[in-house]
Amino acid sequence: SVVGVGININQRSFNKYTPEATSLSIITNSEYDISLIKDKFLIILEKNYKKMDVSFIKEYNKYLFMKNNYMSFKINNKITKAKIVSVNKNGVLLLKKRNNIKKKFDVNQIEYIF
């Protein structure tokens, strides 16, 4: 599996996405040194990784993308609608289907469908 993080820094135009994409440049109306942003980001990422405990996971779960909204996922080659409930410290995703059944998925078991 591959895990990636994307930060739109100086990009000013985007294809149509839902939710709408943005960038630091659009939000602040400024241009940024990408190397400086990368260096600061890696410092913050390492600091947070080292302190990953219950309180960190709880805070992380507050900001999950599209949490508590029905979205389409590909699971076992089938498309299904479910809500993201939470993620644990091992990256296991807890989803709630429309029938209120909750199920856990490892990263390589599920795909988000835009």
C-alpha cells in the first residue's frame, strides 16, 4: 500500500472537485517557498508522530476528511455507501453503513471513490 499526503501550496486553478480544492496561495493570496513549507511540515509531522497517543488520535479524528458524511467506497470490487466514523492508531478505518452496521478496514481493503 502507498500512503501519501498532498498539500496544495501555490496552485491557483483546479479541476472541479467535490469538495472544492484550494491552496495556501488562494487562502492567503501569497506565494510560498515550497522547500520551506516542506521542511516545516516534516518537522511537525515527525513531532506529532512521536507523540501519537490516545489524545492525539482523538484530536486527529475530529478533522477526518468527510467524516460523518455518506461517501462511496470500493470494497471487494463492489461500490457501497458508508460514513467514516474514525481511524485508529494503526490506520484502521471504521465505517458505518446505511444499515447502521459498523465495520473495520485496513488501508489495502478499501478505496475511496470520488
